[in-house]
Amino acid sequence: MTDKKRPLAVEDVLDIAVISDAEISPDGTTVAYVVKRAERERNTYTSAIYLAPVDGTGADASPQRFTAGQHQDTSPRWSPDGRQLAFVSDRSGTPQLYVMNVAGGEARQVTTLARGVSQPQWSPDGTKIAFLSTEGNGVDDETRNRPGGFIRHIERVQYRFDVLGYIDDRFSHIWVVDLADGTPRRLTWGDHSVHSFAWSPDGQFIAFSANREDEGNALFRSQLYVIPVAQAGNAPDAADDGARCVSEGSEIALWPAWSPDGQSIAFVGRRPGARAGANNEIYLASPEGGALRCLTEGFDRSPGTASFSDVWNPLEHTLLHWTPDSRAVSFTASDRGRVGLYRVTTDGEVTLAVGGDRSIGLVSQSRDGSRLAFVAATFTNPCDVYACNADGSNERRLTQVNAGVLDAVALQEPELFTFESFDGGFMVDAWLIRPIDFDPAQRYPLVQIIHGGPHSIFGHTFFFDMQLWASQGWNVLFINPRASQGYGEAFATANIGDWGGGDWWEQEKALDLAIERGGVDPERLAVTGLSYGGFMTNWIIGQTDRYRVAVSENGISNLVSFFTTSDIGWYWLEKEMERTVWDNIGWYMERSPIFYVTKMKTPLLLLQAETDYRCPIEQGEQLYTALRARGVPCKMVRFPGESHAQLATGRPETRLVRREETLRWFQRYL
């Protein structure tokens, strides 16, 4: 470590700025992007929109702030002529739609809907903007917010969802506002939410993703629909709002993108009956309906997968982009820990357009398709905006949003090592981060962190906690065991019905190999993880005593109760295990960490979000009570109002305290 480089500190997490959105202008000259920063005193976040020139030099190359004030300004979208930016801002109290001239002036508020708006999209002719809102359906605000709460009468199996909270029959629907008269008109109706949508090139139709068949979330079950924009403002007499399904033959339909010639709609789908963890695919649907075409059948990678990070997650923006000639579609996908931009032709030929040792997301392109903009992260850089030509050439880095923090602290590049799994069928990637000032002649503690999912990935992206632990003088081990994406469908589905089996063996094998590489004290080991990583942490301490300490965050301890209390458990868990719960309760209990509580001796810290509906807090409560009753060292820290991914999206105080508590727990036992 040089004199000017200091160890990373817990407080630095709140100085990391995150780029949450980015879009290149139609002419390809400027990128509008959003920078989100923590406000410590108010325990909240602000976000502002900036403009970065693509080809600027000297002073003209510096990004300029576009929106002012301590608000949350998000979702910048260029008008088709490039003269205006539409964006969403909470400056009036709730997220509303605004439009502002790029040349300057005041932002004009377009909507005043009580429940706000999201996902704005301009019509091709620039006269209208479509967006999503829950306005006008479900429980009204007065009833929902009355003192003391209100009595909920629940009849839907999907009645709450992580982050969103209780649904209360408030569903997101498409609205369209004509900028000439400023009146928002509702386009879609029904007891289901629209997930994502896209305008047709002629502006006459909108294609959208929704689950209108049952009560499951659109991420797991959905279809693609087409509806005439002329329907906006016309409430249907019955449940039918005039939308027609055009994606029969796919289990899901997400992120539609209409081809420039209007003949096809590309979307992210999955073949019916596919196993949990199986690849998503890029499909083409006709706006008139009929048979689908799968473009990526031979690719063996899943579009849209993002690397697991505790600061930046572009997964919610899995957008598809057509080339102007309607002959190819671009998309992001992971490959062995790297997330790149790929392009598939309508003939099914897939090529890598933009790659590298990094994770790419938030991709956009100019109107003529010649220029691309994207956000990328590496092991030592949380995120920055880049631009390049369509073929990946002439790449330029446009921002340095975290230069102040990164220039001051010592960061470590992980060491990659790969090993063959026990059954000889897979090669497994593992990474080891060495402590700062590492001396090969010395031995240091090791923290093994396990990713969630289980079908997510670790890879080339910034992970604050890993760097923080290395700054404490500890080795950090992380791997992509079976179930991880980016290694082919056979790999991603290899732990179905075998949680804590082959994947645990691979975790332990990686640990053995890390110890063999030297510099690791085998008597001072820690294990930790979030979500499925929390399940694995809980599972491991019931199987072995080799770890001196453990930290489990928003994990699973009891698969049977998880099935009935998780927002997705009722239609997700049985697919993961490929057997029903009620006919196999004994089997599920034997594969639940709490079944082995009498064997647990490892001191355990439970980090629990109180409003986590993905892995509800009762999972941690069960394990906490069972361990404390048996005299095993266990502490639970509860974070009010937080959801499942609190490590990345929680309030600033939460993100700070959870790291402080983790460090203290590790330091106590390591």
C-alpha cells in the first residue's frame, strides 16, 4: 500500500455514487444519466440528471448537471427530436412526469397523479408520453393511510411483493398523456400489473408485458399483449380492454422491443416447462399473433443476467435494442462472470458486440444505431458511463463519478482459480481477494461469501463488502457454484432438488484450494451470504464446525414455512425442488437448515429486514430462537422498513449499521 492509499472504511459506502440510468441522445452526441447519492443527515438519497458529451474535448468533455435541487430525478428520456428530456421527479412530493428543454429553462410538470408515475416513454412522433401508474384502482389512499391502519380482506394468493409491499389491488397500468392538452388517459385495465411496454414505430399500438392468466408475478409468468393507443381514456364495459395476446408459446414475456419496420416484437421469454434456472431466450412475435421464433436457442446463455453487487444493480433495465434495418437485436448476457453486450440476427447468429473483464448494463443506442452508450463496473470501479461505435470500436469513458473515493483507498484485484467439480462434469470459477499489505509468509483469516439466487452470479463488478474485509486484513473467497448463470443451462440447473448438496461440496472444495494456495489460517474462517447465500450459511453451520463465525442475511431456515410466507415461495420453491411440498414435508424439512439446529455450534449473526417479503423475517426468527434456547451464541439485528436487498438499496443508516455489525461480529471471533 502506498502512502496515499488508505484502507477502505465502513463510512466510505455512503460516499459511493451509483449510476441508476443512462440514455444516449437520438443523434448520438450526448448521454443523459442519473447519479444517486446518499444524504446522511436526512437518511435518504438524492438523484440528479447529468449530461455527458460523447465526443467532447477539453472543457467541453466534462459532464454537466442538468437538474438542480435535492430531489430524486430519474428516468431521463430523450424526445425523438433530441430537444427535450422527459424525466420523473419527486420535487412536488410524489414522482411525477416533467419535460425540460435540453437548451435550458425550467422543467414543466406534466402529471399530477396522486400515486405518481414511472417508466416514461415518448411516442415516435414526440406528441405523447406513455408511463405506468397505479392511479385509479385498488384501495384508495385515504383508506390505506387512515390512523391505525385498515383491515385487509385478502383473497389473492399474491397479495404482497418485496419492495412494493402490500398490493391492496393497486395494479400498475399504462397511461398516455398528450402533451398538447396535458390530460393523462388510462390505456390498460384489469386486476394485474403491466411490467414493461414499447410503442410501435407508427405510434398506433403499444406492446406490453403482464400476467393476465393467474396471480403470479410477471417475472415468473407473463404474456405479451398488443393494444391500440386509441383505446386510451375508454374504460371497458367488461374486463376486456381490447388487448390481444401475441406470445402464446412462451412461459414469460418481458421487455418488449418493436422492430423499426413494425413487423416483429422482440422480447425476453422462456420455453414452457423449462426447469428452474433454465436459460431465458430472445423471441420474436408477430404483432398479429401466431407462432413465435426463438433467436437464441443455440446460445446457451441467459439474456439479462447481472452480476451480484452490493452497490449497483442494472438488472431492472434489461432492454432490447433493434438495429435500424430490423435485422438484429442487442441484449446483455453473462459469460463466466463477465456481462457483455451481444447481438443476435433474425437468422439466429449471436456475436459479442462489447465485452471485456467487466459487467455492462443500462445500454442505449442512437437513432441510426451507429453509437452506443452503456454503464460498466469492474472489480475496482462501481460504475461509469461509456460510449462506443456499434461494433465496439472507439470506446470512450465519459464519467468518473467515484474518483474522489477510489483515488484515496487501497483496492484489491481478485485472483481467479478454476477447479473441476466432484462429478467431473463442470469447471467451477473461484476468486480470492488478498488482504491489503499481503505477506505470503503470513497467514490471515478468510471470509467466504456465497451469492444469492441461487441462479445469480458473482463476477467482474464492484462489491464494497469484499473490499472492506480485505482492508481489515482478511482473505475473501467467492465462487460461482452450480446453479450460477453464465456457464450454460446444464450448470445453472444442476442443483435443482439438491440445495446444499453439490453446491456445498463446491464451496468447500474452493475453500480447501484457497487454503492450499497459502496465506490462509484454516483456524480462522468465516462464512456469510444473503438470500440463498443466507440459506447456504445456515445450512453449512448445521453440517460442519470448520467455520469459527457466520453471518446470515435475509436467508432461509425452514423451507416449509418459506413456501407459505414468501411472496414467491408458493409458485417458485416447488419448481426449484421438482416435488410438491405437502406430499413431501419430511423431505423438505430434512433439507431445511433448522432441521440440524442441534448440530449448530458456530456463533451466528442474523441480519434481518423487517419488511422482507422474499425471505420473510420469520425465517431468521425461527433460527434465532432455536439457537438461543440451546445456548448457541446468536444475535439478530432487525432493520425496520427494509426489504430483501437492503445491503444495496436500504436507507443509508441501514447500509452503514449492517456493515458495522458484521465487522464487529467477525472481529469478535476471528
